[in-house]
Amino acid sequence: MALAGQQHHHHLSAPPIDIDARHTNGSTRKCITIPPVIYSAGLYEDDPADILIHPLPLLELQLIVIFTITVLIHFVLKRVGIPVFVSQLLTGIILGPTALGKRDFVKETLFGKDGQEALGMISAFGYMMYLFIMGVKMDPTMVLRTGKKALGIGVLAVLLPLAASLIVHLAIADGDLTKGPDQFMVIAMQSMSTFPVVATLLIDCKALNSELGRLVLSASLVSNMLAVFIMFCITTATTYADKQLGASKAAGNSVAIIFFLIAAVFLVRPAMFWMIRHTPEDRPVKSTYMQIILVSVFASAIYTNSFDQLVLFGPSILGLVIPEGPPIATQLIDKFESFIAGVFMPVYVTTAGMRVDLKALQSDDPHPMKHNLILIIVAAIFKLLGVLIPSYLSHMPFRDTITIATVMSYSGIVVLAGYTYSKDNKALSEDTFSLVVVCNLINSIIVSLLMKVLYEPSRKYAGYQKRNIMHVRPNSELRIVSCIHKPEDVAATIRLLDVSYATQESPIGVYVLHLIELGHRSTPVFICHQMKRVLDVNPYSQNVIIAFSQYERNNWGFVSVNTFTAMSPTDLMHEDITTLALNKATSLILLPFHRKWSIDGIVASEDNLVRTLNCRVLERSPCSIGILVDRPQVRKGNTALNQLMRRASSTSSDHLFRSASTMPSAEETSCSVGMIFFGGNDDREALTLAKRMARDSAVNLTVTRFLTEEGTNIMSTESVCDNEVLRDVKQNNVGDGYVIYVEEVVKDGPETALIIREMAEEYDLIIVGRRHGVECPQTTGLAEWSEFPELGVIGDLLASPDLNIRASVLIIQQQICS
């Protein structure tokens, strides 16, 4: 090929000179303008059709067509749970020679030779960056922490299908290793289980941070590392078998790659830590450092490709050695992930699909096609067995075993990329490539549909056992999961625990869960700090651990504390909370409200992600739930008693139980708790917790029951249950604490709200039931003004900024049993 041209000053509308001349010897002479005119003059072109001669408008039109068809297909398929990967692949097949690619405009103009060259280069570059970013999000040290179960699944899921497929291939080929180069590539690719595609599937199924999801991620990481090692050995063996290159070339390549791995671990990774140390806290990484990292990525691709490894090998290894978390990994992901996943990867999958010609499946010689199909089926069967065997030996439930096997069988984009690379390098025939891509497409559809049937996130939270405060046996431990998002949640939780009456006979077991947004890594983390040294954990978690450890020491024998840290995506964080509550058989989950108040009583901050999380936990909790609306305050002692007596003096004496002569003095009380009771499951649960608090002599409890005039005479099943739980309150037979019971007869919601506003300022803590969806005359009309339905109408009223009070509010929802 000869390149000829002169540099001229062209007018914008002048089309570039593009003359092809084919010589008799087969060579081609191509003349182009330098510098090339990549953009058109638009309407000023002599011929509007000449617009697509220019590379930029052609690329823009290609992207428009690709994304439009993909969106239309996915609009239909997403309704049945098919992932967008299938839509992108179908778009490529439609634009390929099977369908629209036969038309002259698509074949010669839209996706002609020059157009495909630019599109292919962009997509290949995007896939290289995709593997680099996925390496950044991976945690390679997880392999060292992998348990025997995940290790067994990861190893057998690769080795078993690999060995079985090789045996079947040799049987079909009569033991001739030189036959069928296509088959060896099919065997290698079908035996792989890769971390990126497994993580993507788990995210789509909302199973990333479930116990099953963590096991599959660990197993896929082991499989991924093993597959990379096997591919390295295959590449080295291929070079060794080449008579022109020989053993010396293979040995030289191996030494060069080993040197690269050593340099990555012992030079590049320390350099990254040096950059982190020289980056001020809460400040972005210097642009110079980011540029050095990108240059290193490109250089690693060139280096490893020079020694007969895939151009993708270097960037993926470099991504693995970058330290996880802020600031470097965080900033890399923030800057590049959205564009790579949203633009580059759809283009890559689509261009891979455009190489497929379904007519190639109708080959004159069906024997190679049957051979490949048998190998694909054998690999799929033995991959399932590779998962089923260790899972069965570990006594896992059969349904979970099938689910893990299904996930590990997912092919996805990495296997597609391997086949595409092989075809472009003439290592795979066209008919074999079309077959394996169609099989990949079918695999993605089947796995996605099976996962919808097999994995139901809420199945394990079905309430077959009563786990609530009312059913905690007397003188037994009350177990609570306490969720921590921010530092102020620690103090709020400890204040609530202080008034929850922990004793040696009736202790409290607290499972503190520090929740951190995953954000910038693919692997969710769940850490039990009883099994890990404090110095090894996140600095923020370290503060949480220290605070609760000190609280446990101060209340030794009364309170036991176990601390955990969960790093997961915000839309899956509820899985960590509910799973911990399920595993520890807790009776209450304590959630902080998403609004925070300052010491002067105004709203200081608001986090809607926390609110969404609270709503998800309310929907599928395996036990009762409490949402704590914390207002920083100065304890008011027994001021509530004085206020109450003023109210009681103006009320019928029949509504006040316990004589004034036995009231404690100001010195005897330190916390005033109010409980608002209407009736129903949630109110009875809230009252049970309030009565536990009242057993403490330092707590005085006031229970205010709201009734209607008709309700005082009507007896129903609910009212009988309400009276039963109120009986010891009326008789003041709760414990050493001071209890006052008051009844308020109201006509409607506004009258109820007026009374609550008057009494709210009297307490340090107010406890109410959520009573979601429960209608009664006492709250008529209040729901229309409710801002946060997750608090219930009364909880929402008490949490309103318009109510100028300093009392914290605890809203209780009893466990919803199936």
C-alpha cells in the first residue's frame, strides 16, 4: 500500500480526495488529503450525500442508529427480564449481513470499510478501558480470603468442563491434536467463568450483597484468575509450537510477562500508594497523577501485546494493582465508568454482533458445526457439575446450588470479546464464530429468565417465626440491629439504649451495623469486627467500634455489642440489614431517620438515600422495626410530671391512674418518656417497648390513649387485645419505674393533633406505632398532610419541623408475618 498526498489549504466544503486504484499484482494505492477533513460543510456541500464521506458525521450517524435500535429492542425485552446485553447483541445481528447489512446503503455507506474501521477502533479501545476499570473495582486479595466452598466451586467450574471437553474433542478427532484449531478456542472460552459478567448479572438480579451473591463473586474471582493463567499457558504453548519462533521465543515472552507482573506489584502499586500519601484528604488527585496512570495503561497494553499476549492483558493487570477506594480508584471510576459502560460497551457488543452471518450456519460440511456444538453442550453440562459437586458436599440447599450453577454458567461480554478477538486474528472461522455468538445469545436469555425464577430476594425474609418485642420471653435477651450511617447516629443509638433497661436478668444484645456506600468497587464487603483487628478496618468504622466498645465496657454484663461493617450499593443495602437481623434472630431493627436536627432545633441535613433504604427495610423486614427521629437535647428531668399534673387537674379524674402522693421527685427521674396509644399491632408493640423502659426507676412513662366516644363502649377483638396489653399499665404493675395512664376522648384528627402538639414538649422521648394503612376516627384527615408515610400519620406529625419540640421520636412497626 502506498500513501500519496500533498498538504493544501482546502475550503471547508471541499470533499477529501479519496481515490482507490487496484493494481494487477493485488496491491492497492490509496490517495488521501493531509490533513484529512473529518467534518463536513453540512448544507453547503455540493451533494448532501457527501456528508457521509466525512468520518465525524458518519460516526455520529452510526451511533444514532445503534443506540436507537438498541433502545427499541430493550424497551420490549426488559419487561420479561432480559438484560441489555442481549438487546445490544441483537442490534448487531440486525445491522449485520443477516438482515439490514445486505442493503447497499448499510453495507457500502453506513457501515462500509472505512466506517467499520473507525467504529471498531473505538469499540476495541473502550473494551480495553472496561477491563481496566473492572480491574480497579475488583479486590484481588479476596482470593486469599476465599473459603473452601468458593475455592472448590471456582476451581472445578473451570477445570472440569475444560478436561471433559478436551476428552470429548480428542475422541471425535481420533486423538489428533492438530485437528480443529477452532475447537481448542471453543473449549477454552466455554470453560471460563469471569468476574465482570458475574458481577453484572448479580447487580441486575439485585443479589450482589446477598450471602449467595458473595459466594458466587468469590468463586468467579477464583475462576477468573485461573482462566487468565490457563490462557497465558495456551499462548505460551502456541508460541512454543511455532516452528519459526520455537522455544527460545516462548521462553523470552514468558520472562517478559513475569517481569511485567513483578513490576506491577512491586513498582506500580507502591507508586500508587505514594500518590495517595501526597494527595490531601478530601481533595481530588492531581491531574498529573491521573495522566501518568492513563499513560501507564496504554504502555502496558503495548508492552504485553509485544510479547504475544492479548492487548487487554496489561491494562487488566494494572487495574488490579491499583489500591481500592479513595482517592485514586474512586476518581478513576467516577471519571470513566459511566462513559465506558454507557457508550463504549454498547458499541463494542453491537459491532461484535455485526460480524455474525446466520447463513454461515448452513454450511456445506456440517461436521465441524456439530463438533463445536457438542463441545459447547459438554462444557455447559460439566460446568454445572463443577458447581453442583462442591455445593452438594457443603450441604447447601438445592435451590441455592442450582442458582449458583446458573450464575457461573453465564457467558456474557468477556466470552464474546474472546471469540471476537479470535475471529479478527483468523483464529476462528466465520461459521464457528456465528455459532458461538448465537449460543452466547441463547445462554444470556436462558440464564436471565432462570434467575427470575430461582432467585427471589424477599423469599428468605418471609416471617414464619414471630420475632418481635412482644414475644421476647421474660428475663431473656432483647436483640437489636442498630444501623449507623453518620457519627451522630452513634450518640442517638446509645441514648436510646440507655433508657431500654438492660440488666443481667434481661440483657440487651446489640448488633451494630455500620453502612457504607459501595460506590467504587464491584465486590461488596461484610466485615465482622470480632474476627478482625480494629487497626485493619476503615477509619470511620474504627470510630464506631471504639464508641460501642466503650459503651459495652461501661455496661458490662448488661449489654453485649457486636459490630459489623457493610459496604454495598445503596439500592441493595437493605439486604445487609435484613440478612443480619435474620441470621441473629433479632426482635428489632433500629433505623435512623433521614433528617438530622441541629442543637438549636432546625433541620441540619437530609439524605433521601437513607429514606429510600428505610422504606425498603420496612417492606421486607424479618422482625419489628423502629425508626428513630433524633433531636439533640438537654434532658428535662421530671418537668413532664409537673406539666402532666396541670393537664390532669383539668381532666376527669377517671382518666388518671396513680395518686399524686406517690409521684417521684425531680431528683429521682432523669428521662421522661411518652407513649401515644390508639390500638393495633404496631401500638401494642410500641407499648411493650415503653413498658420495658418503665421498669427502670430513672424513667417515668406516660401512656396517653386516644379514644372516641363510641369507642369507649364498643368491644372488638382488637380492643380486647389492646386492653390486655394496657392492663398492667392501668394497674401500675410495670416495674420500679413511674407510669401514668391517661385517656383522651377526641372526635377527629385535628383535635388529636392539637392535643399531641400541647403534650409533645413535655417529654425527652415519644414512642408511637406506625399504624400504616390503619384508619380510625381519631386520625381522620391527618393522612392528607402526611409528608413521610414511612412514619405513619402520628410519627410524621411529631417529626415535622413545624412542631417546635426537642423530643426525639421512635416509630415502631411490628413484624409482618406471612
